[in-house]
Amino acid sequence: MKTPMKPRHIILLAAALWSLMPAAGRAQAVASLSADTILLGDQTTLTVRQARNYPSTDMLSRGGIVALEQHFDTASNTQTTLLTCFEPGDRFLHLGPDDSLLLVVLDVEVDTSAQADIRDIADIERIPYTFWEVFRWVLPALGLLAAALLAWWLYTHRKKIQQVLGTAAPVDTRTPEQRALDTLEELRTRKLWQGGKVKEYHTELTDAVRRFIEESTSIRATDMTSDQTVEAVADGRWGVDLQPLRDIFTTADLVKFAKSEPLPSEHDRSMANAVAFVRQMWQQVKPAEAGPKAEKEAADE
């Protein structure tokens, strides 16, 4: 009578049969190195195919080995890892609990037999500047100089340029007397003091008189006080009556500095005094100063 097989015996038998099966019947993990011997610092590629568990970069980076980069091809179930090592000797790549590869890392030999030619550190050698290195600094300087000269020429010849281009302002051929009388007449028609602008009226009136004195004589009346202007005209000894000029400045100073309110007749009297002074002064200065000065101004314009 045959004795039935126990479960334990069945399991042992199955294991024995499995171990005896050919390798083609089972999926085998294959690991290889593109070079199993490298010099210190060189690189090699680890290729792992058909593995149940593929080694990670952390698992491979041990014992002086460094995993630089890792790729996986899903079509062929192949993993490639680029490796290097900076420590000489036999290095084992741990692929699994019971699997590893040997990588031999050779040290770089240094030839100490040949003596090096030891020399002192050479002094700093100054290389001469080339033409273009100098020219790139000279060219901007020449450009600035040319721009400055052009600006100066345009400024000094602006009147001639304006005449050529037709943009010059029309030349005022009036005499200083005519300009002053025209300004006073224009001021009269504006009726400033009648509209309550007393200060503006007397300021413009005295400014017109000052400009007339400055244009017809060498007196810088626009830069002087009222008393200085009267004294300068008196020192000129032109033989004019200075009382109208004094009255003009006195009334204007009272309005501007003392806030005086002249009577309507005083406003008209200041205008009349200004017209009388301009006409009388022009008759005195015209032969001596105004004529040549007016001609010079016209020539300059």
C-alpha cells in the first residue's frame, strides 16, 4: 500500500523542479558595466535589464562611487546610470540584497622622476596700446569738440542764419524817441489806472523812460534807482529840464512803496511829463550820442 505525499513534500518537490528549469524559461535580471576598470575621475555606465527591483542613485552612491544621472527605458525595461569614482581601489556596486558588481578604480600615476623647471613668477608685462584702443577714446573727444565748435559758430552767426532762413525778427528802425513815444501812447490807450491798476501804470511808465535814457545815452538807467537816474542825467549836462523827470519818479515811488493814491490829474501829469522829457532829451542827445548809437544798433541787427 502506497503512502500519500504530505504537503510539505509537495512544496519541496516543486522548489526542486523550479531550480532545475532552464534559464530561458524564467526572466533573468542582467546588469553590466560599459567599463569595469576606469581611472580616477573617469565615468562608466551601469545598465540593468529585466530586474524586479532597480537600484536607485542613493543605493549606488556608496563607497566612493557617485551616481551622476539615471534614465529608464520603459519599452525595454532597461535602466542606465552614469557613474564615476574619486577614490582608487575595488568598489562594489550593490544592485540588490545578494547581487553586486565589481568596479576597479585605478589611481592616476604621477611621474616624479622628471624634475620640473622651477622659475620665479614673471613680472607683469605691460602690453602697448594699439591704434584702435587709443582711437576709441580719441574719437568721442573729437566728436564733443566738433559739437562745441558747431554750437559756438551757430550762436555767433545766429542773426545771419536767421536772415538766410527768413526767420529773423523784423528790424526795428525806429529811433529811441519814437520807440519811447509809441510805448507811452500804447500805455495811455490801455487805461490801466482807470481800471484800478495804478501801480502797474506807473511802473510801466517809468520803465519806458528808463529804457529811453539807456538806449539814447550811455547811462544804465534800468539798473539805477530813481535818484541815481536823475543824478546821472544831470551829470550829463545836456541842458534838459530835470523837474519833469523828478516828478515822474517821485509819483511812481510813492505809489509803489507808500501805496499812495494819486489824483486823476496826477496820472495825466506823469504821462505828460514823460512825453515832454523824452522829446526834450532826444533833441539834446541826438547829435552827440543817439545818432551813432542808433546806427550801430541797426548795423548789429
